[in-house]
Amino acid sequence: MSILRSSRFVRIAGLGAAAMLALGLAACGASGGTSAGDGNAAEVELSTPFKVAATDVPHADILGFVKDTLAEEAGIDFEIVTFTDYPLGNRWLAEGEVEANYFQHRPYFDALVDEFGYDIVPLSDVHVEPYAAFSERFDSVSELPDGATISVTNDASNQERALNLLAQEGLIVLPESGDINVIAVQSSDEYNPHGFTFIEADPAAQARALPDVDLGILNGNYFLDAGFTLKDALIIEPLEGNIYANFLTARADNANDPRLLKLDELLTSAEVKAFIEQTWSGGDVSPAF
């Protein structure tokens, strides 16, 4: 069975806070260009400013490099709007608060589209952040005792990814059928032979929870933001066959917007590839093109 197989999902929660934050952004009335959804996307002027939503590290860093070094010569002008609560990225995009977002991989994208019916589309793959497990108490996974406490995300698509990471090391066994989540694994002696206790936490809180658990499994953007690198990790997700490449996302009604097509082109340029490889030379972020 492939470690990086297609995901099955459960409902993603926490949209009450997302709704409040989205309303807050709308109330702020940040300046931006005319949405391509307001008319024919192909007729939007390339130079019209637009907004792109992104999580801070590495997405906003990569966008910042494009904005500072490539965008002016390419004739585009965009504002980077950062956020930490994952559901906001697609909500803002679907509601027209931003023209694009850059923060997610395909399993998460598919889950949100299936759950909420968002009419959004992926553009080109840009980078992969390998998922990784960290501990402040142990130096290797072989030291984990039976009954150890492991923190995993409460985001369904990444929760299965975290469990895949543990299965990769033989710490748990994944069910051959049905949902792959902590409920299914923790309650079974067959799947959880070491009797691990799993704690579900918001992705953004995973790094802060690390001192209180034996092992924490973190998204790349959050472990980088917390000052960790893959050199600190006890388990690292393989890049080969990795289905978790992050990409620029647009709405279906503005996917042909020349500004977004130009940004997509710049994000997959030789200059951006070199920037990623030089900035995260240890492989914490790897080009996906």
C-alpha cells in the first residue's frame, strides 16, 4: 500500500472564526484591482493591481520575492494578504475578496471544494513542504515509549498525511479501508499497537503544543515559522511521489485573467526555483516544477 495514497476526508471545522475574520477583511476595504469576475477576464488590464491571499512562510516569502524582483518588469502589481486560519484562503477567494490564493495542496483543495462547492481551480504546482515530526523530549522515534502522546492536526486532509508519516516508520498500521483518522487508529490495537494517545490541534497551534507532547507532526509552513528546519525532524515525508505540491489558485471565472496567468508563470520561473533552493537549501521547501 502506498504511503502517499489518495485521501479520504471528514468534515473540516472552525468556519465560525473564519466567517468573522472574512467579514473583518471586507470591512477594512483594503485597496485592490477590479476582480476578473466583474467582466471578461481576458480584458482586464495587466497593470491593474490585485490581491493574493497567502500564509506567511514560505508562501508570502515566495510571493514577496516575485513582487520585489520580477513583477514590475512583467507588468503586474499585486498585494499580498496574509492569514493563518486555513479555511479563510478559499473563502476569501470564492467571495471575491482576493483574486487568487497560494497556500494549499491538492488533497486540501479537493476537500474544501467537495465540502463547500467552491468554484475555484488550481493553476501550476510551485513547491512542496515535506511534512515532518518533531520532539523536544526524544532524539529519535525509536525512543518513543508505548503510550506516548502525539499531536496531529485537526485538518482532515493533513491528518491522514500525518498518520501516513507514522505508518512510514512502522509506528502505526493504517486501515486498509474506511476513513484514515485518529479515531479509527487510536481505538484499535491492530492499528495502534503501541497504544499512542493522539491529540488533535489546529495546524497553527501545533508548534506551540510541542513542549506538551512527546511528538508533534507539523505542516512545513508552521514548523518554519516556529524556527524549526528538517534538520530538527525525527521523521520526514519523502518527496518522491509526493501529492502535496502547493499551487496558485483562482476562481473559475478569473482563471484566464492575464494578471494571474503572468503571476503563475513567474511562480514557476527559473528565478523562483533558484530562490527556493537557495533560501531553503536544506530541503524544507522544494520546487515542484
